[in-house]
Amino acid sequence: MTSITGVSAVDVRFPTSRFLDGSDAMNPDPDYSAAYCTITTDGPGLEGYGLTFTIGRGTELCVAAIDAFAPLLRGLELDAIEADQAGFWRRIVGDSQLRWLGPEKGVVHLAAAAVVNAVWDLLARRAGKPLWRYLADLTPQQVVAAVDFRHISDALDPDRALDLLSARVPGRAARLETLLAKGHPAYTTSAGWLGYPDEKIERLAADALADGWGAIKMKVGRDLEDDVRRCRTLRAVLGPDRLLMVDANQVWEVSQAIDWVHALAPFEPYWIEEPVSPDDILGHARIRAAVAPVRVATGEHCHNRVMFKQFLQADALDVVQLDACRLGGVNEVLAVLLLAAAFNKPVCPHAGGVGLCEYVQHLSFFDAIAVAPAPDGRMIEHAAHLHEHFLDPIRTRAGHYLAPEQPGFSIALRPESIAEFRFPDGPVWRTAR
Amino acid sequence: MTSITGVSAVDVRFPTSRFLDGSDAMNPDPDYSAAYCTITTDGPGLEGYGLTFTIGRGTELCVAAIDAFAPLLRGLELDAIEADQAGFWRRIVGDSQLRWLGPEKGVVHLAAAAVVNAVWDLLARRAGKPLWRYLADLTPQQVVAAVDFRHISDALDPDRALDLLSARVPGRAARLETLLAKGHPAYTTSAGWLGYPDEKIERLAADALADGWGAIKMKVGRDLEDDVRRCRTLRAVLGPDRLLMVDANQVWEVSQAIDWVHALAPFEPYWIEEPVSPDDILGHARIRAAVAPVRVATGEHCHNRVMFKQFLQADALDVVQLDACRLGGVNEVLAVLLLAAAFNKPVCPHAGGVGLCEYVQHLSFFDAIAVAPAPDGRMIEHAAHLHEHFLDPIRTRAGHYLAPEQPGFSIALRPESIAEFRFPDGPVWRTAR
């Protein structure tokens, strides 16, 4: 029997704000960062890794929250976790005193994601499989048993979830074969940061097309005239058939969002992302009704399954952009994948940042094999930054993610990167400040 | 000119779990706690105090988050804050890197509440007024200028807010006179904690009636048979005319909540509080439609104005139970008071815990004088615990709160209480562990 012996966390920050990588209308100067968690065991050489993504100041709060969860993890046996995954998850997010600080949102939920994902990484490593394959090898019953249906049972109960998964068993081998051969469809955000000058955006977009990308996302929302000009530029580069998505990062009011999207409509955006507050389910529903056929996408700040449930019940979105560590880790991601399937909406996970691409590829491969009712419109977000810091970085080809092959969740950072970017004592920060 | 010179925070925890004070179906063993914030200035003897309420583990995260906000406060001039209150608030909650950790929810928002409330305490102290009177002496224009309408303007814009406030100017003197003479209506929760035996609940309820309380709340949701028995007992003590409220603290599913409330309906509960997840706007709406005439009350975990906006838009509640430090402090409370007025729903703030009664009395007195369109159904929650630790504790008489008289927000803790209950180094915790 193998048990967890310790949980530790470190604050790692990359100074991305120095180059305006990742700049958008709400977040002008992010320093892509991570509260990075290591779980040790008494198994020889067996550790698990997880992180929660942040953008600089406050990462120390997530590190401290991971420390607060550590007593709930120490001593747990891995076999017992596998035998009662939902119980394990509820043990973490259900600690009543820590739960008060959310509940199931904010710093404690971000930190829960890091430790929960580290446990899944650990289990997949122990099984010698990449996480997506570890998940795909679970039976429908085992997947259902990993989900906490609390507060979502009015939309999806275990029986219905089992039906959905069972219905997707036929054809798995063929879907797997296609995914292994071609990879998983994706789109790229790397061209369109708000802080980039027009010439850089145009050049990066042309480069992306040359690399085989068929769908590009750009940031909007600071200035309408700028947005119109950039959309025109990008649409010209893309031609009429490739997809152009736009992302406002929450900066609008409801009626303003509707007007702004109407002004961009001539450039045929495929979706408008995060038009208003990520909490505003009813606002998204109103916008969606007004801007169709432009789709509404949201989810990177949607903090738990209860919020996604309502976005789906209210018909407030077209595209489910779940985040691997805004939600409380793999268990809650499974809940949202199942909810999306129940409402027949495609999941296009939020990525970029640092580590998010590494994370979500596993979730989307599993979704494609075992959950999603149809492939239509399913894409993984891609951004080109910071992959060099991971031991098992993403691999893309012609606008697709290739299947991860190494055991685990691909989220382990290189030790030398941790040493270099550790905050505040790493060389990058000592010399900068 | 007076400026802020420093911000500090301390972790104070009261071992309430030892006596099951505060126990409910979701929170079996809370240790009522506070991340307590002191803001210093260069004005002689002028400091401001604020806290955010927690229930034990994780309070250190809120302390660390207050520390993270400190650089945004140091050097600010009090006159400049008063001249642009909404701008001040947005400076705190809008820091893009810290905002990522919410946004506007969880630990960072709880901590924002502590510092924002400390600033209002400071301003009221400087003016030599209790906070409720400092607020009531603002012009309607000044109140509107303290509110950030971002992401709520589809439900309430500044013009409409000004109209609402202006309509309440007539009759203020008379309302003030009544409040000063009689106090503000209230109800008590001190009798009905889930961890108390039946005999204790019956005895405490009888004592409360003898003290003049006309409305009592009890906790439900762990066991239906227990709840029926306790409701019967309490209804017998209360007689047919006094109010009995029940509070499930989020433990039910939607359909379960409806069935359970129907089972308690013979005892005529005035409201059902927090039946399901506090994020579940649509679930509350469904429950409300099914259990009328029992009212639906929620809000203590409603984390920002965008959520309250939707609860009101969806007609999902009857009673707005805003929390003084779950929302981002006074500025956001003002937004929700105005939203509630716009939708003509009574505000009955969440209190109890430690310091919440001290806080919310100011908000309700101001609401009664300057915002609420009608007094019907407006009550302040009351719990008897921990008031002895405050320098300006609440005073109640015959089921009413008496108007606070000392300058500020009444939230300053006694230094000797801080020394005794400071975590982990106070004597109470050193000897206990």
C-alpha cells in the first residue's frame, strides 16, 4: 500500500509583463505564475505534481492555501482514493472551515485544484499512463464514482451520467485511432494580445497560418475603433473560411457588449468570449440571444459546477471554456464535461497562461474519446509561451495537439525553471527588483 | 491633509466549537474568527479598524491577503478617498493580478472587505460620527458616487439610483426619530443551533421571548424527523403570531429542499434560508416558486453585487441577506442596498459570527433612513455571542438594536481580547493544543 507522506508548494512567477505577452482588456500586465504543488509518497520515486495558475501578485495566497490543505492529504492511501474518488474530492473541498472562505471559489478552490490535480497526476504515474489514457481506461461506473453530484443533481444525476458515458462506449477505438493519428483540433491565441502592435499581430497571424493553424483568437474591448481595424486586418489574413474568435475579458456591460459585437459582426467572429462579468449568467443569456449567430463562449473564470450548470440551464453559452485549475481539479472537470454533454455543448478548454495547455490537452483527449456526444466545434486553446519549462511539454502539428505520451498530467516543471523563477528569491526576481 | 501610513492584520480565533455555538448542517464545528485589520494614519490618534469573518482554519489566508492589499492603500489621502469613493473601491478590487484570484470572490474579496470597511471606519471616526450617521449625512449624489456600477448597470444605473435615494429624502427626520426612540427591528438566532439539545433550544427560546424577541431562527437540514420535532417545539413556544425562520445552510438539492420545506410548512416558517448552493440562482428561483408562501432568504455567501443582481432579476429570493464582509465592504453593500430597493425587496443582513452584528447594525440603520422604500419585513439578525470583545458592542432592547452612538463602525476589538485569542500564539490556543 502506498500512502501520501507530504504536500509542499512553491511560488513560481514568470515576468511575462515585461513583453506584454498575455495582455488583455482586463489584465494589462500579467506575470504568468503558478502555485506549484508536489505530493510525496512512501512509494519509491513516486511523486505527484499539480499547479494552479495565477498572474503574479497573490500567488503566495494560493501557496499558503495548499499548505492549509496538506493535513487533509497526509496519510491517505492511494488505493483508498481510487476506490472513492468523489469521497476524496469532498474531503478536500468540503472541509467546513476552509469551505467558508469560498465556498468552492476563489483562492481555496484554486488551491484545491492544485492538490487534486497532483493526486490525479500521481495516480496516472503509478499506473504508467498519461492522464487522458488513465481516465479513458476507467469504466463509465468509475467515472461517475469520481464525480460529486452535490448541487447539480437537478440537471444531471448519476444515472443520467452513466447513460451518457455508456452511450459513448461504441466507437471508442476508432475515435482513439483518429486522435492518435491526427491529434486533437486546436486554435491559437498567440497572435492577438492587446498589448501587441498591429504589425506584430499581422505577422504572427500569417506565421500561424503558415504553421497550419486554422483558427485564431484576438483580444478586444479596450477601444472599438482599434478592434474594428484589427478584426479587419486579421480577417484579411485569415480569408473568409478560417475562424476568428474575439475575447473581451469581462470588460463590458450587457448592452455595451451587444452593441460592440454588432459592430464587429461584419468580420464574422466565430465567438465572443467573456463579454461581461463571468458571474453574470443572465447577462450572458441576454447577450447570446442578441448577437446570434455569433456564439457566446465563457468559462475560464467560471468557478464551479454549480455555475456551469446554470449557464447551461439558462442557455447562456454556446461554448464551455472550463479551466483545469479554476474548477476544483479533475473531479469537478469531469462533472462539467458530463454537464456539457448532457446539454450538448462543446467543451473548448481555456488554456495559455503557464501549464494550462499541458493540463487541458488531457481533459480534451478524454472528452473526445469517452464523453462528448459529437466532435463539432471542439477545440483546445493554444498559446506558445512557457512550454520550455515543463518536462513533458505539449506538442502541436498543423493546428492540432498531439497525444501526450508520458505518464501523468504533463504538469511537472523542470527543477532548473523552478530555481530560476521562484518568487521572490529566484535570480530573475532578485535582479529585477 | 491626512494620509494612510500603514496596514496591518492579525489572526484572531475564538474556540466556539468547544460549545457547538454556531453549529449548523454545513458547519458542524466553527471557531468564529476574524482577520482583523488596522489602518494607521499620520493624523494624531487616528486609526481605522475592519475585519473579515471566518470560522477557523484558513483565517491566515485572509490575513495574508490583507497584507497583499497594503501597498494599494499606503499613502492614500483620506480627502482623496472621500472625493472619489468608487474610484478608491475599484483601486482595491480592481488590481488585475489580485483580481485573478477571484474575481471579486473568495479570499481576496473577504480581505478587500476588511480593508474597505477599515477605511470607512476611519472616515467616520475622523468625522466624529457612527458610520450609519456618517452615511446618512451623505447627499444622494455622494452615495451614488461611492458605488461601482460596473456589471450591474443593466439592472441599476446611477440615474435610477439617484432617483431612488432622492425619493427617500422626505420623511427622513421622522424615520430617524423613530429609530432613535425604538431601535431597529431584529430577530435572534441564538436559540436554534443544530448542535444544541432540544431542551436547551426550548429553554433559550422561552428566554428570548421573555427578553422581548418576536422572531426566532433555527437551523435545519440534518435530519427531517429532528427538524419536524424542533419546529413543533419552537412553534409551541412562540405561539401562532411570532415569526419562526428556518435555515438549511446549503445542504439540500433543489427538489429535496422543496420536499423538506413542504414537510415543515405546517409550522408556518416565515422563511427558508440558504436551501441549496449559494451560487444557485436558478435553483433558488425554482424553490421559491414551489414553497410560497414560505419566503426564500439568502445572501450570507452571495459574494458580490453581480450575483445579487441576478437573484433579484430572476425573482429568486424574498429577503436579501447581505453580509458586511462577504461583499467587498461598504461600497459594495451600498450597491446591493440600492439594488434591493430597486426591486423592492427587504434587506435583513446576515449577522452572528464575530463582529457581524456590530457591522450590520450600521448598514440597516442607514438603509432604513435613506434607502429602503418600506420598512416591511426589514430585520437585523442577532446572535448573543462574543460581543464582550468589542469596544463598542451592540445594544439590544425588546427585540430591537439600539442606534450605535460612538464614532466609527463599532468593529474595534479590545486589545486584551486580541492578545488572548490571537492565533496561534494567544493563551487560549497555546494551552488548547
